[in-house]
Amino acid sequence: MSNGRIGERLRSRREFLRTVAAASAFTIVPRHALGGPGYTAPSEEITRAVVGVGGMGRGHLGYAGARTVAVCDVDAQHLQQALDSLPAGTRGCRDFREVLAMPDVDVVHIATPPHWHGLIAIAAAEAGKDIWCEKPMTRTIGEGIRLMEAVRRHGRIFRLNTWFRFKDNFYGYGSTVEPIKQIVDSGVLGWPLRVVVGQGTGFDFKFYWSGRTDLTEQPVPPELDYDFWLGPAPYKPYHPHRVHQTFRGYWDYDGGGLGDMGQHYLDPVQYLLNKDATSPVEVEVDAPRQHPDAAGTWRKIILRYADGCEIWLDGEGFSNGMPYIKGPEGELYRNLELYVKGKRVHLRGLPKPAPQETDFYQCVRTRRPFALNERNGFRSCTLVNLGITAVRLGRSLRFDPETLTFPGDEEANRMIWQPMRSPWRV
Amino acid sequence: MKKGLFILGLCCSLAVLLLTAGSAVFAEESPDSAFLGQLGDEMAGAMKQSPTEAYVGELLEKIRRLGPQLEPDGSGSKEDAARRLELSAITDYFGRPDMPAPWREQAASTYGEVLAQGNLSPSARAFLCEQIRRIGTARETAVLAGLLEDPQTAEAACMALESIGGPEACQVLLDALNKAEGAPAHPEGSSPSAVKSIRARLILSLGAAGCADSVALLKGYGNDPELRAPARGALCAIGDPDAAAWCLSDLEAAGDDAARAAVTADLTRLAERLRISQPDQAAELARKMQSSSYGPCRVAGALLEAGLIESGEKRSAWLARRIQQPDAADDPAMWGVLLAAAGDIPGDGAAKAWADLLKRKNTPAGLRRAVAAMLARRGDETSVKAVARAAADKDPEVRAAAMECMNGKAAVRAGKSLLKHALQSEESRERRAAWDALLRTGDPEIHAMAARSLARSNDRQRAELLGFLGNAGAAAQAGAVMEYISAPDETMALAALKAVAQLGDNGQWDGVLGTLLQDAREPIRRAAVDTLSAIWNVLDDTRRRARSRDLARRFGEADETGALALAPLLGRLDSAETRTCLLEQGVSRQDAPVSLRVAAAESLGRNAPECAAALAERIGALPVEGGVRGAALDALVSMLRADFGRAQGAKTLGLLAGAAGAVDEEHRAALVKAAGGAGMAGLEALEPLLDNPEWAGAAAQVIADMVRGDNRRPGIREAKALEIARKALPLLDAGAQAALQEALNSPGAGAAP
């Protein structure tokens, strides 16, 4: 990493950002002010690097609004496939730290398995990069805390790669989240509310992301830097089922289907319930005992907030026929079917919810926090991590949303800060 | 490729079965999954048992028995998987907060005893270390000490010691550090990226464990180029005030931003420790950090200093002063952080300093805009007032920032001003921001104000007002909106109809129906159909029945023009009465005009798959001339494609096949292809067609495509599918026969799911 080059780039980028922040709350500096008509000044264009281009990362290469200038992967084949799909001149490397040292990279996209998300995001923030991170945000609550601190300390713009709180049809529910939010905010359902997330309400927890317990050691393929792939995770002998897609089935790297899909499903719920700044105080679980290495299935998880709101996760199919949201005054089923005091109701004239910043690259320019940032993203990731912790320990838990600890529960607290294989540390 | 896809299809089917099974199945690909799932359920039940002396003794005995049997990682054995599952369940049982401490300690000690036995593999010992990490106490530090010298177990032992913490763990780590002589932390070939020496690992652990007694030793590494940084980090994690000077010196000497960032992270950790134990020192450190030439260090220092101010109002005022200092003006990261910190402090008192900043004319323009955006996200009265004022600011950027970010309360307060800018601003983005803000009000007064503005607005304004009223669902203003649904200007009329679709109800039905019947403009008629469909969705059953009857009557009585106008609507509404009317009075009526019969068939095809069988029954009686039968067949293709199940695909195809000569070759091909998209249901519907000379060839081809690997659809039941495929085989041409035969002969074909 060249100090001179980084310093120079940071100064010029900083200058640009100062100009942008001073000049505009919602527009970028006009093209003509930078370089004349017809000239796209380089500083207008946002550049990105994608770390992890084996699966989800390939999709990041094509996101509109920025230009990919570098890609990184510990698997040489994945790296080459990505480079083959990009214009000549795109740089490739196998160590994410090289990407962070590139002065011309504005944004780092993190699409590695979750056990790397916290480390790379923190390092990216410290290197002055803005961050677009796959979900789940972090594998543990502790990493999430450190990530929030780092992003804040370095004044970075962070976004999580889930978006249902502000756009797109919400999986099998049958509408976008906005009209649901309008209904909840109107108060017709009463309070507190119970939200049920499962097959019956349109959500599938993908239990096929389960781990195997019969893995025998296999030779590491030559294209894969397995030690680096493991990174902070405990050393376990190589088997292809541990890596590349199926890593989702192992607690060391992810959390099964709950880890994979949980934040997609639960972040909008957190938004609907206005719980972006807090967490549940209790978690109940009904699950078989889990293997310490391989994630398995579970039957039911209940996350309960201090005000009585609950989120029920259905892993066995009990949610068929249940309302998606139930309150003391009414029920909201799939496809916005609303019943208030037993009668079908169509609500009109409801105010739109508070605005959200939904263009990440615009947030990079204006420095306004993105709709799903490190703070509310931490909270919805905590929903997932609370569920995973309860499933792994096989019991119910109490949680303090202020101190972010499990009061009087030392064993659970030791799951918040899980040690990392050296030299990695948050 | 075909075999791979065969297996993929099998796995998809399995996944579907697993999801719907409702049982605790463990892992779809593991051969041990059923066994381990059952064991998992048994263990879950067992672990609910209340602890008793006898039961605890039983579990301790299990640890003693199972622990030594642990196999190395990667053995893959079912027995070892079960062993690990049981042991971790036992650990968690003893880890419960209601477990009496002596019993928990006994369990941890028992793990320690097993660990002390010398005949376990390194990975087995790592597993036991992990159990101790979760429930261990000071009593286990001695046995962990024994593992620190072995590079293969040092990592796991360090992790356990870090979690246990306390003076005993610290002493063990210290003793080990004193003993270590630069041995590698990990065996060669297993972890090449690990730290170069075990000393660095131990130093990291001393910091993580908070070992205050190690401070003197750690300070001794100041001149060691490899160990200075980890030692510094450990001292900061412990909270030694002397580490501050070390850090600040390293910060200035750092050669690149990565090194500066690492020091800043350490400084932040130190300051957080000092905040609790020595707040004055923390404040001093925070100030020193803010003098650094490294931006993120200044930002961290500012946040720390702010965090030391207890009163929210005073903290907010401090932040407002801080943001105006010269170094902040030059640092957008500092702005963002200070504003975010201010935004987090609730209450009117906290907003005051910022509202004042926004009001002052000498506040730099860029700062005013950023402050407007921050205040707009708050909910207190001071912020709401300030933002409402900002929505009328002379600076368009300040106005825009306020409008884009303001919540509903501020928008209500600023309603008049917002409406003015929404209508009069030359800048489309500002108009959009104003309309969006108005949509957050849900205020009937604002809706009324907007409706009153319709009459005196120009075309562009009127279209935007109609759009607003519709998006706002301003039902009380329906009357005002309805005035425009037949406007001479087509854009206006369309905007009005769209708005009525969003806010209308039964009261607007007749008016819109009138437009449908009387307006000659095709786009207006289409929009009227959309609007009536939208209104239909909010009608109760009684009103729906009444409207259905009325529409059916009108359709029967209408002339060709009127009936043509009504046809798209009758098919669109979810009403058996209107759809039956369309079928009988439209498609099937012999004396109906050809254009009407075609339009009726099209309407059913787009909207009503459940009418497929009824339409198929009539197909033979429909004339070919004029395209009536063709339109009906096109409709049937659409219905089968859209929803084979609702279209009763098997019955419909059967009826069509029974009408010999009624379906031309092109439509036969399209109909069987539609069945091809319907999975097993489609396959089973095609089977009888193999016995029909007219249909057999097309059906056989589609069956072959469905069953061959590259077109396999999920959910195809193998045995039945292959049986049907074998029946189709002789009906194919040579090339297709060969391809299908290959698929039928492939290994695994015919295996039951």
C-alpha cells in the first residue's frame, strides 16, 4: 500500500466530497462545473471493488451506479471467471487488503461468507472506503458492535444488501412493505403486535442449508487458498461441502437457513414494528439439539420485545392460515387482507411512511445515511443472531437491548464475543 | 449434464418434501441425518430435565466416557457426530443460568480431566477446549496451561483462557509468555497465515482477557518491531493510561493509513476503558486525539469527548459548536458523524442549538442544508418547527433537504408552503420532494386545500394535483376528482381516472361506468376498466352482487358499441355472473356480432382461467369465420398457461380432444405446450391424448421434452413420468426417440424420489 498515493487520493476525494456536501443536499456537482459539457469528470464516477465473487458477489458486479475496478477472491477460478466477465484492465487479487489499499476504490462490496463480513467491513471503514455488505451483517453480535463503531468513527456510508423495507414485493406475502407499514402505523390493528414469519405467511427458511456431519478430510483444490478462506474461523479439515454455497450449513461461517434468509425476512418486520433502535428482551426456542458444527432445523423461535410485540418464526409449518400480523384490534393476512374487529376493511388515505434514503451511491455523494445502514442493520442482524444463539444453546434466553448482553447468563454472553483464529481480531 | 440435472431435480423434490414434512430432519444430504435428527430431539427432551444429584452424576460420567472417544476432525463417522452432539448438549445443559454453580464447575472440571489425558488428537482437544471456553472457570486454567506450549493446541487454549479471564487465566498466559521463545503458533502447513510467533498470540489473549498484571511485561515490548503493535493493542484493551502516549507517538510515526487506523482503533478502545475508570484522563485523551493530523482520529476523539458529557442538551450544544470549528468544515466525515450523534439525542432541548444554527444567516450554506436534513428526521416540536420553516427557506437546497427528509408532523406544519412549492417550483425535483412530503401528512385539510386548487391550476399543476390526491387516497375529494374523468385533455382524464382508482368507492362507480360507455377514446376506456376493477376490490359482497347483475343486464341490452366497451370489464371482474354472461351472451351467442364474440373471448382469456372448461365445451359450435373460434382457442391457450389448475387443464384438454376436427394444428401444438409448463399435472393431462390420433404427435413431443433432463420440471414424479414417456416413445420421430431413449436408459432413471 503506497502512503503517497493513498494520501493524494484521499485528499482529492476529500476535496470532492467537501465540495459535494457543501454544494448540494440532494444533487451532485453539475457536470459543467467539473469539466465542461460532454466531459465526465472522473471524480463524478463512483468506483467499486467486490470482495467474494463466487456466488452472490457475481450479482454485485452489475449493480448500476458505479464502475467495478477490482475484484477479489481466495478461489483463483472464481476470480478468473469474474475477470473474464469484466472489461480489460479490471484488477484482480486474492487478498482483500490489497483492494483496501487501492486509492481509486471508493466503495467495497463484501460478498464473502458471513464469518468474514465484520472483519472486512471494519478494515474497509478504517481504510476510508464506503461499504456495501451482504447479509447477514455479521456472524456474531460482538462483530456487529465493532462494525458499527468503525463505520461511525470513520464517517463511512454503509449499506446492507437487503432492501425489502423500501422496495420490491416482499417474498410470498403479496405486496411491498410500504402499505403494510401504513396499516401498522395507522393503529387500526392496536398494539402490541405479533408478526408470524413462515411458510403460511409467505416465507421459506430454506432448511436445505443444513450442514453435514459425515465430512471426511479431502485434499484442498489447488485454486483455493483454504487457510485464507477460513480466516478467523476455527481450523477444520477441508471438505467441499464447507465452502462455496454450502458454507451456509455450518455454524462457524453462517447460521443455516436462518442465517441466510433471516435478515431479508426480519429487517422489514423490525421496520414495521418501529424497533430500529432496540432489540427483543426474550427469545424462546423449540428445536432439536444442534450439532456443534453443522446447522440443522428448528421448529419455532419467538422473539419478544419489552412492549409485548412478538415475532414468531415458523420452521415446521404451523403458520398456515395464520395472519401475518395480529393485534388486539385486527389482523392482517397475506395480500393485504385486513380485518378489523372481525370485518374486512379497506383503508384509504393513509399517510406515507417517513422518507428513506434508497440510492446508496447517492448517499455516498451526499453523505446521508442509507435507509438500511450499520445501526438498524445491526439491530435486524441481532434478531437473527439471537435466534441462532438460542437454537445453538437449545434454550430460551433473556437479552438486554441497551447493554447488548444476556443478563446473568455467562454461557450465552460467551457467544456474543467469539474468539477468532489468529491473527484476525475485531 | 443430464445426470447432474436429474440429481438437482431430485434434490429439489427432496427439499420440498423436507420443508413440508414437519419433522426434525437434520441435513438433506447427510446419510446420518435421520439418526442425528432423532438423537437431537431426544437430547432436547433430556436437556429439559431439572438437575438432580443423580442426573448430574450421569452426565458427568458421560463426559468421562465420551470425551476420550472423540475422533479427529474429518473422521466423518456417525458415532463421532453423535458424540459431539451429546457433549455439546451436556455443556449447554450445565451452562444454563439456573444451574447451581458447583455442578457447573464440576462439569467444567470433568472436561479438564479428560483434556489432561494425553491420548487425544489435537482437534479433539480443541473440541474440549471449546466446551471449557463456554462453561469453564479458573479451575480449568491449569490444564489449559499445559496446552499453550504445543503449537497444535495453543490457539484453542488461548481462546478458552480469554473467555474465562480473571487472575488465574492471566497468570497462565503471563507464565506462558515468559516461557515462549518464538515458537510457531501453528503446525507447518495447517495455518500459514497465522502470526509468526506464539508470543504475539499470547499478547493478544492477555489484552482480550483484560490482564492488568501483564502491563509491565507488555510495556517491555515497546522496542520489538514485531510485538509492539499487539502489545499496544493489549495495553489499550486493558485500559492502561500510559498506553495513550505510546499510541499517539505511533500515530504520528505511522507510515500509512492502515497503520494509523489500527492505532486509532486502539486509542478508541483505551478511551472507552478510561471513560469508566478515569473519566478525566479519557477527556484529556479525547482532546489530544482531536489534535491529530489523521482525520478519523479527530473524529473518534470528538465522539469520545461528546460522549463524556452527560446531559443530552449540553452534549448536543457541544456538538453544534464543534461542527463549526475550522477542522470540521474541512472534513465531511466529521460532519456526518457529529450530525448523526446529534440526531440520536432526543428532546426539544437537544434540538435547540441546531435549530438556532439553521436560522442564523452566517451559517455556511452547506452546513445549513446538512442540519436541515438532520432535524427533518427528528420528532420533537423544536425540530418540527425548524424544518417546517426550512421548507420555505430562500435557499432551494435547504428547502429540498428539509422536504426530502421531513416526517409527517413537520409536513403537516409546512403544508401550505409545501403545496405552494409543489405547484409553483420550476425545479421538478423540488416539486417531487414537496409532493412526497405532502403524502406523509395524511391530513384531510391538506387534501381539501389541494382539491380547491384544481380549478385555478394549469394543466401540469392539475395533473400533479390529481396524482397527489390519488396517491394520498383522499376519498373525501372524490367528487372534485371526478369532474375531470371525461376532460377533453386525454392526459388530464387519465390522471383523474387513475386517481379515482386509488381513492374511489361505490359512490364513483356509476360515473366511471358512464365514461366507459360514452367516451370514444380507447385509452380512456381502458383506464375506466382499470378504475372500475380497482373500485370493485373495495366493494362488499352485497354491492358486488348488485353491480354484477347490473352489468350483465347492460351487456345483454347494449348495442355493439356498448357491449364492446363492457366486454373487457366483465372478464376482468372476479364475478361468476359477469363471466358467465360474457361466455353465453358474448362468445356463444349465435347472433352476436363477430367483433363482440372475439372481444368476449379475449376478455375471458386474459382474466378468467376458471372458464376454460366451459369455453372448451362450446368450441365445436363456434364459427371459424371471422376468427371467433380462433379467438376462443387463443383464449384457452392463455388460460392454460396462466393457471393450469384453475383452468382444469386435464378436463379442458379432454373436451377439446373430444371435439374432433375443432382444433387446428397450430392451436393443438400451443395447447399441449401450455400443459408442458404445468409439471406433473400437465404430464398426466397429456397422457390420454396419446390415444387420440389428432393430438398424439404433439403430446408425445411435449412429454419427451418434459421428461428429458434438459427440460425436467421440478415435481415430476419419476416412476409415473417415465411410464408416460415410454408410452409416448413410439409416437416420436427417430431423432426424438433416440434422445428420449437415452434419457430413459440413463442410470438413476426410474429411481423413486
